[in-house]
Amino acid sequence: MSSYTASTATAPEPVASQGKHTPGPWTVHEVFPYYVVPFDHAWKAIGGAQDPDVEASKYAKLISRQEPTEFEDFYRSRLSPEEASANAALIATAPEMLEALEALFDACCEADAREELSSQIDGSLLDAASEAMAKARGQR
């Protein structure tokens, strides 16, 4: 990770050292478009089983459930189907966005790049990127 420090932000620790979120890539489930699951779970069933081995092998791990209001449950989501699908798609890209942000952050913090980009990127943008990465890792 870079050595960038700004007024209040420092480069957060890498995601791997945190171990708090399901590793990516994530995707929207192939059959249930309001569910975000690990990429290799895209065709597994949604639900669960009493036997942990059966559950792990046959059922998808749910990362997020963005069901629209049409699916009445013990709560009302108040989401339209379009909004629920859009939310699921955005959530599914979170690991890729974090990885891209980390790479961009590192590139911007290299001495040569910092000088070249100083007219286009100010410290507040790097502070915001650093804060977003820390939040994504559960450090804030």
C-alpha cells in the first residue's frame, strides 16, 4: 500500500488482513435477480438445509437480499423491482470497485504521478478515497 498521508487520512490496511467481508467476485444470482451471491454460487439454490455440509454444497451464500415490495415477507422493502435489481447490481460490484479504488489510490500516491496529477487531483479527493477504502474494510 502507498505511503500517502493527508490531513486526517492514511492508507487503510489491505482487505485481506481484515477478513470481514465475503471475498469477491460477487454477482447477481442467475435465477433470483434481487440476490447477491459469490460468483461461484450464481446457480446454487436459495434457501438452506439442516445439515451444514448439504447447505454449503447445494445452497448459495447470500451476501445481500434486495427484494422488491412484491415479495411480502416479515418486512416491506418499499423497493420497486427496478430499484431492487439496480441495488443488487451495485452491491455485487463492491469488491471490484474496492480493488480498482485501491489501485487508483496507489497510482496517485506514487511521487511521479502525484506531481503529474496535482493540477487535476487535490488532497481532498485522496482523503475521500482513503476514507471510503477504510469504511469498506470496516476500519471506520
